[in-house]
Amino acid sequence: MKLFVIIGLLMGSVLTFSAQAEFSDYIESIKNEAQEQGFDRPFLDAAFADVKYIERAVKADKNQPERKITLDSYLASRVPQWKVNQAIDKYKQHEALLQRVGQHYGVQPRFIVALWGNESNFGRIQGKFPLLSSLSTLAFDGRREAFFKKQLFAALTILKQGHITQDKLLGSWAGAMGQSQFMPTSFLHYAQDFDGDGKKDIWSNEADVFASIANFLKNEGWDDTRTWGRQVRLPDQFDTALIGLGKEKAKSLSQWQMLGVRRYSGELLPSVDIQAHIIAPDGKKGRIYLVYNNFQTLMRWNRSSYFGVSVSYLSEKIKEGI
């Protein structure tokens, strides 16, 4: 980590003379490395001309919240009733487009809307950090240099390909971009130009946003003939060693039923030939879910089981409201 005195400003910082020189030298080394990877020097000089050190990005990276929350409180904050209402309205507003995207990629539209709502509040919250500055800052900080350099070079590729202009290349402090909040490397792997205008615009084009979300899910194993799972009840003497997402813990619904697992209503599980896992995000006394492979796909988007449940929960509310 680089050691220097920082005087913070709202979106950036003023460094001591020596620290500023160190940051400038680092940017020069980044430009040299990028040039070795095939970027033209005039392009790089223009791209980095206004890059600045952003103290807020480093503070956010070092001080991510560690406050203990429960799944119930998480769902209350991430899927309040107003967001459910907006999700249903947004689904109806874009239903024709969502149906086209869903059929093309093989993903139920309600899950596209649920991810859209969870990630950016339906495009309203995309982040206002200039991406090249925030990623350069975090790479320079050194704690996760390799990761953020990789994201920085991917962001340069996005600019070079002409999907967005630099003044609009904004995102979260960590580099997540657009209405789908893709990291730059995820953009290069999954972003789609669904309307065929030559740009993969996840910032302002809903067709590209929806298609990019759906493309991620499909490429990560989504099956639109199945859902995500369901909330269930466990018997009092259930063996907690069976809980978890490990491959060795998968069982058929009939096997889970023989072990006493029931729908949350108390009814028998569906008579369907499908493998499933039991998860208990807050332990056996909290909410219990029987989840299928599609839930595992949601976990590849974000490794938090709370996140996976919140997206799934919102998708169910959308299904009820349309």
C-alpha cells in the first residue's frame, strides 16, 4: 500500500507533491503496460488526461460495512413494497420487449426485472464515479492491484470499442457500471447489442440492459423450464449437516421429502424429478429454502445467499402481480 498524506475532497483528493508524483508515475506505467497490450498511445494519452486520485474510492474499499444483519432485515431493505410495486409496473411497461428477450435467451422475464431492480433500482442508481479514475486509484492503492488493473484494461477496451464516451463512463466506486452493474470484464463477456445499433449500451438502452442480464444467466446455466426454489419447513430432528450448496449435498425432491422436508404451507413437495439443495442463510431457526440449479446461477452473479434470495423473492412478487 502506498503511504502518503491525503487531503480529501468531494470526489477526489489533493495529494502531497511526492504522492502526486508517485501516482503520476503509476499512471505512466499503466499506460506503458496498456500500450504493450495493443492500445495506441494517442488513445491512452487522451483517456488518462483527466484521471485523478479518488480518496472516497479507497475509503469505501477499506470500510465496507460489517454490520450483522438478518435475512428478514435484508429483505425489508432490498425488497420493500414500493420496489415490488415498481417492479410490477416496469414489467408491464416493458412486457413486449421483455418477452422477446426472454424467448431469445431462454430466461423468464420476471428474473430479468428482479435483477434489474436489485442492482440499480431499475436504472436510477448507477454510480457517479469516473471509472478510469476510480479503477486507477484502487489499482494504485495496491491491496487488490491485479484485480483492478484487469478491470481498468477492460474499461479501456470498452472505450476503444466505442460503446460509450469517456464522459459517460461512470459507475460505482468499485467499477460496477450501468443498469446491470457489470464490472468491465463482465461487460466484455456478457453485454449484448440487442437492438443492433452497434453499441452495447447498458447505461441507457433497456433492450441492451435486459439482453445483457439474460445473456449472463443463460451462459451461467439458467434453465427456463425450472424456477429458483421455494421456502420450506424442516422437521425438528433434521440433520443440519445436510444443509448447504455443495455438490455432495444435492438430493432429489423425493429424497428430501423422505427426510421430512415440506412446503412452507406444510404440504408435500412437488412430484418433480429435480435435484435440490437446502439452504439456511440465518441457521435452522431462520428462513429455510429448497433451491434448484437456477439459484446456483444467481449465486454466480453475486456470491451472497441473501442476494440470491432477495432476487428470487422479488421475482415471486412480480409473478403474483402481473
